[in-house]
Amino acid sequence: MGALAHEVVELRVHGVSGTSAEALLDHPVVTRVAGDDHAGFYRPRPRFGISDRPECLRVEAYRWGALTAGSAVRTLSLLFLLPFMLINLAVWARPPTGGDGGIIGPVCRLIAATLTAAFVLSVVGATVDIVGWQCTPYESCLRGRGYLAWLAELPLGPRLALLALLPVAALRLLWWLGKRSARVFEAFPAARGQDHGEERIDRPGFWDDALVVRRLRVIHVAVGLGTLDVMLLGAKIQRYSHPIAYVLFIAAWGLLAACAVLLVRPARRSEDGSQRGPADLRGIRTLQIAATTLTVLAIAYTAVPQSSQLPQGQLPGYEGAVAALVAVQAALLAVLTAATLAQRRRAHHIASPWLSGLASPVLAAAAVAAAYGFSAALVYRVADFLDRGDIPNPVRPSKPGAPLLEPPVSYRWAALAGLVAVLVVAATIFWQLLATRRRRARMAEAIVRRDFPDVPPEALPRRDDVRTAVARAAIPEQLNPAVIVFLVLSLLGVTTTALDVAGLGPSDLSARFAHTGSAAATALALATDVGMYVIGLIGLGILVLGLLSYRSEGTRRTVAVIWDLGTFWPRTVHPFAPPCYAERAVPELAKRITALTTRGAVILSGHSHGSVLAAATLLQLPADVRSRVALLTHGSPLHRLYARLCPAFLGDPTLYELGSRIGWRWVNLWRDTDPIGGPIFSAHRPGEPPLPGPAGTVDRRLRDPHAVVAAPDDTVPPPIARHWPYHTDRTYEAAVRELADRLNPGQCHPGNEH
């Protein structure tokens, strides 16, 4: 191999939140040598700056941060898609099975469809129900609101049909967001005919999801349109029964059933290449035509004026539809939890999984909770505005002259369940941090005493700062109980709300308490009001956090750890989830590495989440290219986060296989003060015996800081580096030269320049 290797290129890949190419290369002047503004490869400009490296050891950077960064509008749109991102992530967090994932994939896709239906129902509730059905027929609601008064001039049917165009427009907005992103993120499809099996991350077609997203997008639009059709036709049947309405109503339910059948089928082709999943595009086109035609007919039939009677109460069937949808979600979450537990018992090689192996149902429950938080906030904020100041509540009489608006009671109870979950989870986190405080402090004390055994008295405060940093870096491992509590509360919350279908739930309880004036009724109204305000504040907080993450680098790094995890995986569950940037980054990196190895060798250096991209890229490379590649990871969450959260795809067996494929030319640098990165194969805390074999040589612990006293030529002690940077550490450069020598023995040292 030495005859082939003319130069060794250290290719650096940054982590979440991105950084400038100049900072990544530690060089003042850089130039782009490949890629574009969204993701590009950069090198130091020749003859600018000073470097003590030999000519044959070059450095290059891959800057992909623009794939997940952008304008404030885009950041807020991504937060708006949060429920869809969470359910898409849920399927990738399942335990390993060695097969196609069992029923977890189909159940997650069905839950994803219910989230689309919940989205449409919330828009229907805010427009067709609250505005068109409950508000505009009454003068007290229209007083001083000319922008709504013109709607009152229309008969009920045309008014509802006109407002029904808003849910259609909202669906179209989701379609546009997803399709717009494909132009940048999904620009590198796999070759035609390659395997698209989704169980192994090293499959050539793993990162090619254009057909999958296209298929799912049509199905979800059909689900949304079918939900709208059912609501319009159901209300029409309640007002005026006619055979045409029943025929269209049954057809709408048939459309939803067809969508459910299609979602149960595999999202991708099987490993033997049989035509499943996205191959049935002809049926998808038929579904798209049927959904569009049925919606046009439903809206047209709704527009026909057939009764002059003023509407009373809520839109017929709306309250029941919300409760029924919650019941379906409760059943699906229960099935998902049971399936995950069963799969977890059959799985092997899962060391200390996060969330007790229940990551899939936890993320699915979080998606449902976020969806209903957004839905309740939308419907009740509209109703709150239209009734001139009071949150609508069946327990509290409305003000004189104010309209009696009645949003679904299920949303109020969802808000109450959300309030309880927030309080209990916050209390659990606080208790867990207190309970583990002494243990973390003892661990941190042992580390700093070993690293800094003889410290002068004036340096003791600095050593205490280091001990605090080490103890805080261990906090992520302590959050397991909080998320399990959240899952239990979420299951109880949706189950309680779902009892409305049997007449035993919150709606019946609220009706019994209404206007009784009892202390229980007052407490119930107060609790649900607080829940609504908390949901509104959380929604506002998410928006503010999104803006801060765009404007503040520190805040963005905190948010980006979770966000980049969610958008790393392909969209095989919900097509309206934020786009998968890895569908461009991984193939692009693989192509660049392949080209560079034709002229020499490559050290792929990944920091933080960049190490995950690096691992995914190496798993895609052919054997002849891997033989000229080494891996340097630093601040890596590969084991601390990914192997535990996504064991089916980046678990310990996959990481061992990766090491074997590259001949264990792998060095991983980590610090005790790093809250994100950690060792990959060795024990997390030093002092425990290392692993036998080549895996035990991968991890290299860096003492942080180098000292707690100022150097003789300095005025302050070295800083505590924590998670960033690693490439400025002198140990990093030593690791690069070690790997370069293993790739090209004896050829890349000063004095041996070509």
C-alpha cells in the first residue's frame, strides 16, 4: 500500500451546531475544493499561514452545518414539525431483532398517521368548528370584527365549505415543506436496483429514501383529506340525511382504511429485492386521485345549502372524533410498548440501554403529547380570542353577551395531563439529581485526586471547579427514571381521555360538574385552565428557544444535540418530519473519500456528531477503499448515546464490525468533563480494566484540564475544555501522526517528504 499512498489527508467533520471552516481547520484563509454552500469541502489556502506538518500530511474539512442551520423562519418550521420528527425517530430506537423489526415499524407508521389526522382535526376545530359553526352565526361573536362579518352573510353550507379549504391549505403547506427540502438533502440517491433493506445501516440503499418519502407523503395527504371528509360529511348527515351523503361518508372511511393497509406494508424493499414498499407507485397514484376526487365531492356537497336552522353547540361528531382518535392512539401506544418489551427480551448485545430499552414507546408518547399540546393550544387560543378573554370552560358560565364556545373537552384534559406530566417529570429529575449527587461527587473526587494529586492550596478552588465539571458531565446517565415516568403518565393520560368513547371519560365528568358550583367543579376548572396556560407557555418557549438557537451559538449547541439526532435518520415513518441531512452528507463523504484514496490515504476525523457521520460513511465504503482509511473520533456520542438509544443500527455489534472492517485503525479521544462524548469500547470511568483485544486500544482518555495551576510562562491556569475543541489538543496531533504512520508506514515524517 505504501507505493500507492502519495499523501495522507486528514478529513475533519464537525459536530452539531456547525462551525466555520476557518475554525475547523484552525487556519485564517481557506478555500472550498468541492461541494457547495450547503455542504462543502475546504482546505487551507496554499502559502497562507504556518504549519509544521510534512507536505504529505494534509488537512481538509467537511462543513455540513448549513444542512441543519438556516433562517429563523426555517428554524421555526422545524420546531413546528417536532411531533413528526419524534415519531420518525421512534422506529430507529427499537431494540435489535436480526430481522425486519417485527411489528414496531408498522405500529409507528400507524401512529404517525394518527398525528397527521390530529393535525387536520386541530385545524378543522379552529376553523370549521370554532369560527364557522360556533362563532359566525352569533352577533355577539362578530361585533367589531369586520373580517369575520362577511362569513355570516353566507349560508351555513357554503361557509363551512369555504373554511374547509384552510385544512387543505395546511396539508399543502406540510407537503411543500417536505418537498422543498428534498432539493438539498436528498440529492444523492443510491444506484438503481441496489438493496433498500432498512435493518442494516451498511446497506448501499440505506440513505436513499426518495421513493419512500414520496409514497408516505401521498398516503399522509390522503389520511388528512379523509379525516376532513369524514368530519364534513358526518356533520352534514346530522343536519340533513341523504343517500349521497352516506355514500360519500362510507367512501371516506374506505379511504382511511386503505391508507391503514398501505402503512402496515413494509416501508422499503426487502433484502431479497422483492417489489414491496415504494414499488407499488401505481396504487399510490390511484390513492392520490381518489383522495383528491373524494375531497372535492365532499366540499362541494357541504356547500349545498339545505337548512336554515342555526347551528347549536359543537360541530356534530367533532368531540367524538377527537376522543376516538385518542383512543386509537392509546391502543397503538400500548401495542408498541408490549412489542418493544417482547423484542427487548429477545435481543442480545445491548449493554446498559437508555430508557430501559423502551426508547421507541417513549419517543412515540412524546410525539403524541407534543401533537396534542400544539392542537390544544391552537383550538383554545382561537376560542379564547373569539370569546373575548376567558378560556372556554363548560364548568364556568360565559360572560353576558359573549358567545358560548365549546372546544372539545378532550383537549382540556390533554392539557391537564400535560401539566401533571411536566410537574411529575420535573420532580423526578430533581429527585434523581439529588439522589445521585453524592455518588457523582465521589466519582468526580476520585478522578481529580488521581489527575491532580499534589495541588497547592491556592489551586484548590480550581480543582473544585474541575470536580464540578466532571460531576455535571455524568448527569445524562441519571435521566432514565424521568423518561420512564413520562411514558407511564402518557399512557395513563391517553387511556383516561380515550374513555370518552365509552361515555366514562373527561367529557362526561365535565358535563356532570358543569354549573354545579361545587368545590370540585371549581378545582377542575382551575386545574384545566392552568394546564392550558402551561401548554401555551411551553409552545411559546419552544418558539423562543428556536429563535435563540438560531441567534445564539451556545443555545443552538444545546438544542442541536437532540435536533440533529432526530434529523439524522431517514424519513421512513412520517414524510412531514424535518429532512434527513445524512441522506446527502453520508454519500457525499463516501464519494469524496473514494476519490482521495485514489491518490493516497484518508484519516477520517469526526468530532461529536461528526463521528456518527464518519462511522455511517465508513460502513458504506467498499473493502478496497476502507483499506486506505483510518478513523479518529473525539467527543464522540457513538456509544454513550447512539449505541444505547439506537442499538439495532449503531449498537455494540455494529461498532465492533466497523473496527474490524478498518483493521482497527481507530483512535477515540475523550474527556471526563465532556457531557456528550465518551469512550466507545472501554469502561466509561478510568481505573476499570480495559477490554481485551484490539478494541481495548481504541479509547484514549485526555486529562482535562492539563493542569490546575498556571504554567511558569502563563498568568492563568489552562481552561476546562469539556466538549470542544479537541483538534487543538497536542494529543490530537499525536493521534493523527500515529494513524498516518499506520496507513503509510515511515513515509509521512519530516525528512521523508515527497
